[in-house]
Amino acid sequence: YGKTEYNNDNDFDGVWGIWDEPFFQFMMQTLDKKKGPFFRTIFTVSSHEPYIVPKKYENKFPKGDVPSHQCVGYTDMAFEKFFEDDKKEPWFENTIFIITADHCNQTFYPEYKKVVNRSAIPLLIYYPKKNLVGKRTDIVQHIDIYPTILDMIGYNKPFRSWGRSLMSNSNETPYAINYFSNQYQFQSGNYICTFDGKKATGFYAISDKGLEKNLISKRNAEMNALEVKCKAFLQDYFDRIINKKL
């Protein structure tokens, strides 16, 4: 469902689609007609550039420190109204809500301007029935969402995933991989490995998100193992994608 199905261009933001607040309400009305159980995804648009809000909300939300902050305030309000309506539905208590981003946005804090942290995004899991409390401070990535959901719903059959359940207490070492400026960044354990597709080009302390001090001249066993893990992931990933082994 999108701008066409919404069928009211008075609520078109002029760039991306329908403003978040009315589109959230439209999705609620649409979902009310669906039979559960269901899986749904809502893609918000109002926190994107050109960073404007509907005219009736101009000067209502704090301008903040960067242009996107006022838009985040608007989308937050849209979420609030959305959840107020959700709470009235019979399926609310037994629904897992996941709020995340498909990419980062404008940055204000210097920490998030560092090379590795340019890929940092929020990930919140809200499950009314379980009353989840707390936060993770270890490495987490988007591919962990899928196995986490399966774990939470009690799915116990085999499935294919590169991620791990965030609800599990296993001793599995967390990792994250992303691609920036023609290099892969593989984070795990004590180091970050940068990899150009053929060989490691650098090793950095896990806390060195700016990739400022290359430790490759001091290679050790853990660094070597990290490069192998990076190669193994990429080989398995591309083999499964190209040869349709998913």
C-alpha cells in the first residue's frame, strides 16, 4: 500500500510519499480488515530530506541541532498516535513491534561521524505481552532481527540465517559486517578488520570506530582468524545469493 492506494494527494509530502501521521492511520484502518496472524512492515518517509513537516505542524516541534531533528519529532508524534490506536486492538498484546532504520541520517554527535559508526542505526523491540526491559551493548546488526523473531515466537524448526537471536544467552561471538568506500568492515571480538575483497587492509581496535590506528603490522592469531571469518562470510553469502541456495 502506498500513495496510489491512499488516494488523497492532499497528504502528499511532495517528494517521498504520504506524510507519516495520516499514512499510519490509513495503515491501521487497512489492517483492521485483515485476518491474523500477520506480518507487516511500514516504511516511514517524513524523516528524510528535505526535512520538512506539514504546514500545520511548522514550529510545533523543536528544531534541534540538525534539520532532521524536527522531522524526528513529527514522526515520533505519528508513532504515538499509531500506538494509541494499536492498544485498542485484540492482537496488540501478542504482537512484536520492531522499530529500526534502513540507514543512518544526519549526525550531530561526533561519535557517529566516525567511519564505522556511519552505519549505526537504532533497533528497538517492543513486545507488550513480555514487557521487555533493558538494552544490548554488544554488536548487533540487521540480520539478527530474523532469528530473534523466530526465537520469540517459539519457532523450533531449522531455518537459514547469518544472524543470531538477541534473546539467546549463547556464547556465540557477535559480529557485524558492512561495506563502505569500497571496503568491507568486519567487527568481532577485539578488532575491526577492513577487507578489500581479496585481503585484509587493516586491523583496528574494536573501540577505534574512526579507523585511526592501523594495527596490521602487529598481526596476531585473533586478527588472522578475523580475516578468515570475513572471507568465509562473504564466500558463503555470495555463493548462496548467486546460486540461489537461500
